[in-house]
Amino acid sequence: MAVSIGSVVLNVSDIGRAAEFWSKALGYVPQPDDPAFLAPESGGGPRLHLDEGDRTHLDLWWDRQDSDLQAEVERLISLGARRVDWDYPEDADFVVLADTEDNVFRVVA
């Protein structure tokens, strides 16, 4: 596979409160550079990103050695995903898609 789950983004109203709960629930630790990102203490596995402004979604990280971003987006579209109208920042390093059930996810470079 050229993509994997890099992080699960959860929409929360209070990052501190959510970080305390999820850290205890999962045994994850806040990342020193951004406490809204929690990662397994062992370092392996997907991160949990707590966000007050974004909706809940998956961030899929693509493997730069096996594919390129556009090829991976096209592969996912061929499987049934569709592009989503999105206001992208100028320096966007991701593409927003929806799965066959209209769940939004991002493919992140």
C-alpha cells in the first residue's frame, strides 16, 4: 500500500481536556512541539490530532518511495473515492477526498 493512517483528527471543543482524556485512555503522549498531537508512547502507530476547528476525519500519509501524491489520489478515486470542493491554502500539502459513504479524509504529502 502506498498510504497508511497517519493520524485520526478529532473535532473537540477543549484541546486540553480532550488531550488529558485520550492520553489516559490510549496511553498516548502529547508531542513536545504541539500538545494537540498525541502519539503512542512507543512511537509506532497512528497519531491522534485534536482540533477545535476541523471536522473529524482520517489523514492518510502516502509513502513517497512507492508513489506520488497525484498517483495515489487517482488510485483512491479509481476505488470509489471522490474529490471534495475545498478551500485549499496556497501551500497545501494535501488533497481532500470523500469515501464511498461520504466520509471526508485527506491524503497528506
